[in-house]
Amino acid sequence: MANEIDLKLTDDCSDLLIVNGDLVLVSGPDELVQRLTVKLKWFYGEYAFNTSLGVDYHGSVFVKNPNIPRIDAMLKAEILADSDVVRLVTYSSEYNPTLRTFKVTFQVQSVYEEVSTPIIVEV
């Protein structure tokens, strides 16, 4: 997928970025970071056009006594499934059962031959 171009999203990936009334495009390593962030923020079944996409947070993470090593393996597999990711450089996760949040911080080496800035995804 190298050299993909997409519409740039706001930093929290919740909306399209518009500058001076124009949509902004993103490509290269920045597009990969955005794509991975969106991919890990999607809950399984929430994307109306393809309900098989997304991470099963409701069935795996936000359950009584979640299996954190299994969740980490699932998320690592999602990251590594991207064709622009060469390898996972760093990975850490934090589960907060009180707040029912799960935070992942990771870096990847990509086909762009560079290591990404830390990517932080919190659901």
C-alpha cells in the first residue's frame, strides 16, 4: 500500500481536518500512522460498510478478567497485518479496570525505512 493518499483526520481521528476551508491530504509515513490509529480505534462491527472490520474490544477487553497477553497478541497481529509495516519496534499496553480503558503505545518500522513516532491509541 506504499504511497497511499488519504484525507487527513484531526489528531484524535474523530473528524476530517479542514484548513482555510480546504480538506487536507496525508501520505507516506503520516498516512500509515493515521491508518493504524484508525484501525485500532474501530470497534468490531461498528463500520457499517464492512462489519467484519475492527477490534473486538467488547468481547475481549471490556470483560470481567480480560486476558491481557491474548489482547496484546491480537493487537500486535492487527498492526503487523498492515502491508506497510515491516516490524513492530516497541509495544506496551495499559489496562485500567476502574476506568475501563485500554491504552496501547507502539512504534513500527515501515516500508518508508523509518521508525514511526510513538503511536498512542486509547479506547
